[in-house]
Amino acid sequence: MFIMYYVVYGFLWLFSLLPLRVLYLISDFASFIISSVVKYRRDIVLDNLRHAFPTKSEEELLKIAKRFYRNLTDTFIETIKMLSVSDRFLEKHFSGNWEVINNLKPTGRKVQVHMGHNFNWEWGNAVAAKKLNFPFIGAYMPLKNKIFERLFYELRSKSGTLLVRATKMGPDMLPYRNTQYMIGLVADQNPGHPASGLWFHFLGRPAPFLSRPAKYAIANDCAVVFAFIHKKKRGYYEIVFELMEEKAETTTEIALTTKFVHYMQHVIETYPDMWLWSHRRWKHKWKEEYGPVLD
């Protein structure tokens, strides 16, 4: 595996040296192949879109799907580009209202940022570690492939991000429990065990959301910030932060999660092609024993 890792890394590094305009031509071709030839999860994408936007025509939904696939391949290409670009390049291409987070530093509170599966989080992770006055902790889902697990770990941590595994949050967070930090969590729906989630009406169907992010924020009296990433034009992104709770201990798990569900639905309806529609986010079916479906 040691040799194979460097073979893969070397090939991708050479690929990353291509100009961005050339890489986007490759992305256009890849997007056409996976959407129209291979039809990668196309049925799932269109089924999700039809339920989420029942008033849109089939033509409108196909246009959203087409833009989604291009954003998906762009994100993959842009992630590879990170192997060889400078911090200055990334900061030019990814901006944000970082002051919303930095202004919370004097409060002494930990900061918890909630967002969804919103393109392009990899560039955002790299730039956030440089722009924030806090140690930045990123929760991530480990990959089964050991070569790509190591590759992505190095990409995500080389800018200074402190990584914790989403599957091992408790032990991984122990070294930071007595420090002031900002942690970024992807907190949209579909917990592994639907009975443990909070169920909401979300984009046309009942969906379970994780309650742990809200529970953790309240237990640690964090300041809670919601965020989404906006694509200003191809290759240029902006993250938008909004302070939702300066003192999480003053709210409840249900109230905070409800705020996030409403926030996410508004963001997705405004920028529908920027969300990861290829996941089976409604694979769990609501059962009465799961509790009520909230609005």
C-alpha cells in the first residue's frame, strides 16, 4: 500500500498541475459521462428532485440535475487541484464573512458550525483554517479505501485543520475539551439509526435528522452558527455564516434542530444544484414508534 499510495499521489499531483480552465473541460466531459452515459444514481437524483420540487416541470428538474452533476465533477476536480495550489490561490477563489466567527472569540465560548452537504466543502475547509482566529476542528467520515483515506486526510489537515472522525467523535474530541475552538459539522438528515433521530417534514417527505449536534452544542454552551456555500461563478465560492444562538444553553435540542431544518430547506430551495442529491437521504421510512413528524 505504501508504494501504491505514492503512485496514486504522484499521478493526481501531475494531473493537478493542469490549468483550471483545462480541468473544467475535463469536468464537463466527466459530467456528461456520469449523468447521461453511466447515469450514476440518476434515478435517485431525479426521484429526490421530484419530491422536493413537485411544482417544477420535468424540464426544470432536468436542468437542476444537469447543474448538480457539473457541480459534483467540479468539486472532484477542484479537490485534486488542491494538491498543487497555494494558500493564496484558495483564498482568492473562496471567500466568506469570517468576521461572524472571529467576533465570537472574546466571548470565550466554543463555536459550533452546522451546514449541509453543500459544494465545495473541501476548499472551504482549507481556507477556514487560515481565516479563523480559532483552532478549527473538522468532523469527517473515514473512507474504507486506505489509499484515499490517507490522501484525503493529508489534504484536509495540511492547512492546519484538526480532524476528528464522525464515527469516533467522543474519544477524538477529548484532547480539545478544555479549549476554545470552532468545530464544523455536516448536520443534515439521515442518521444511521432512524429511531434515534428527530423526524421532520423536509422537502416533501418525512426525514430523520441527527439530534446529537444540538445536544452537544447545548451541553457545551456553544455559540451556534449556521452556514452554506454559494457558488458565485465557476471556480469561485463564498461561505455565508449566520449566528443562530450565541448561548446554546438557552434553547432545546428540538428548537435548535428545527431552526436548522428550516434553514437547510430555504438554502436548498434557493440553490438547488449545490446540494448532494445523489445520496439516498429518504431511504428510511417513518414508523409510528419513531415519534411525531415535526414541522
